Amino acid sequence: MASKYFFVILVSCFVQFQFAQSAAVHKRGLEIIPFIGPALQEAVNQVTDVTNKIISSLGGGVTQSQDIVQNYTAQAAAANAAAKGPLESLLQAALDEIGKIIGNELQYEWNSTLCAFGQKENVEKVVLQAVFNTSGCIQAEIQGALELFADIQIINSHAAEVSGSIPGQLFDCVVKNLTNVLGCVQPVIGVTSSKLLLLFSSQMDDLYRLMQGGIQLPDRLAKCGAEQILKATVKVGEIISNVGACVKQVAQNS
């Protein structure tokens, strides 16, 4: 705040000095010197007030979106864990079943063991693929949220850059337009305010989409795991069935 007042005083003094040095040329300018300081101060106060409010709102948007994304990430981790348990149980049950089938037909000796050759590895591949697919599906579901969050952060950084450029723009404006200070300052304020409001609007749109995306997120994440568990169960069942059919064929040929 102190730097803002210093800037206003500095510009006001500079303007008055320039007008004093060219009284003959800028006769009308001398008449408005007493009003430049207060008017310029009011203009700076306006842009500062608008800028601070928008920057504060943008910062709040980043914080809110960060909380949302962290919640989505936690849900994703929980969904992965929820799917992993049944898949691990499926793997163990399948391996036990294959071992039981072979164990019950030991009287057929070596020929029946061929039925299970490589099948345990096949079961493991099916389950591991299901785990991988589940993770990929879940990641895809939250990827949009991560991209929106990244965009919100970029918008916030851009707004900070726009805000940080205002003092320099005002100084250049005043120095180059000594006879029409306010006529120069006002457009600067208008343009920068418009830019910040546009950025704020863009962030609000991203934040709304981020929040809307979370409404159905739990169901979509659960669906990722459920579909892969079902597919893996069917494939593992086929492997076990093939092993059992093979053993029966060995029994019939023995």
C-alpha cells in the first residue's frame, strides 16, 4: 500500500514539474495540476480494489479445486484397492482349484499333470491384466479433473502476471501522456480489469466442470473395477474348465 501512494506522489510531482517547465505550451495543463493527484489516486484505488478482489477469488478457486482433486485422487486409490482384493482372491481360488483337480486325478499320473502345464501362469496373467486395466480405467476417469486443475493453476498464474504489469503500465501511461493523464489511465484500468474478469470467468467455468464431474465419479470408478473383475472371472473360469475337461479326457483314455 505504501508503494502505491509513493508511486502516486512521484507521478504527481513529475507531472507538475513537466507542466511548470512548459507553461506557455501547456497553459490548460497548469489549470488541472491540483486535480491530477487526487484523481490519479482514485483511479489507482479503483484498479487496486478490483484487482485484489479478483486475485483473491482466483486464489480461492485454486484452493477449492485442489481440495476437489485431492478428494478425487483419494476415491481413485480406494477404487483400485477395492478391485484389487477380489482379483487377488480370484487368483488364489483359481490356483487352488487347478491344484485340486490335478490332485484328485493323481492315479492318472504324469499325463494328467500336463493338463495344468502353463495354466497357473495363464491365470496369473489374466488377473494381472485385470488389475492393470482397472488402474488404467480409473486413471482415465480422473484425468479430466487433473487437466482442469492444471488449467485453473495456469489461469491463476496468468492473472498474477496481468496484475503485476499494472504499475508499469500506469507509469508509462502517465509519463507519455502528461497532458491527458486520466484519459490514458482509464483505458489501462479498463483493459486490465477486463482481462482479469475474463480469467476469473474461465476459472469459474473450469471449477464448475470439475465439481460436476464428481457427481457420478464414485459410480464410474466402481464400474471400472466391477467390469474387470467380471471379465477376469469369466476368463479364469474358462481356464479351469479347460483343465478339468483335459483331465477327464486323460481319464477316459487311460
